[in-house]
Amino acid sequence: MIYLDINKPKDVVVTLTENITIYSVTYSANLPANFTWEIEDADTNNKYLFTNTDTSPAPFYFNQFNFTVIPGATYGATAGIIPAKQGVYTYRVYQSKELDLSIGPVLLETGIMNIVGTPTAPITFTGSTNIITFKNI
């Protein structure tokens, strides 16, 4: 299970290399490997697609990705920005760098992702501290 906090970047480690078919081509040429991630909200079935680059220092043994959850984000689909809200999701990782899953990517891993935290900053009062009183006339 992957746990992520809203608005806090986090490195996530998974092991995708045992299923990857472009392994030797990508890593032997020292190219960054890109993967497409799909997460599906367990409550609403809303799906979010994004790509992310493997930043692992030892990709033959594990894969490392950096994620930031920013609810409602309209940017970062190729930088590990997840525009989802707090909740429980099913994640799927595909061997693809495309955001179009109709091309036939290979499914490498599936699991559960739990996104926790407060989606917005706390509301603070910065106005006047004058007290208003009402009188019956």
C-alpha cells in the first residue's frame, strides 16, 4: 500500500523491473525510464492518468518515483503531480510514457494508494476584531 499526504512531495519505491520488457534497452542506454500511472477513486471511480520518471539510483533492484498530491491541479501530468483528493485509490503502473492507454501498454503492477491530509490550507481570520451588538428598537 502506498500512503501519500496532500501537498507533501514523497518518494515512492516499487519493484517494476521484474515485469518490464524494455528493461535492457532503457537502462543499458542510461535513459530515464518513464511509466504511466493510473489511479482510480474507490468511491467515485474517477480516474487520473499521469506519467513519472524512474529516479532510482539502482533501477535493476527497485524503482523510485516522486509524487506530489495537489487536488484539482491542471498541470504536472508528466511530472508526478496527482490532481486527486483525499481517499482510497487503486493504482496501476504501465510500461508506457504515453497518457493514452488505448495504445496497448503492459500492466506492470497494481495496488492500493491511500491519500490523506487536508486538501486546503486552514482558514484564518485576518479581519477586524470589532464586536457588533444589536439592540431591539
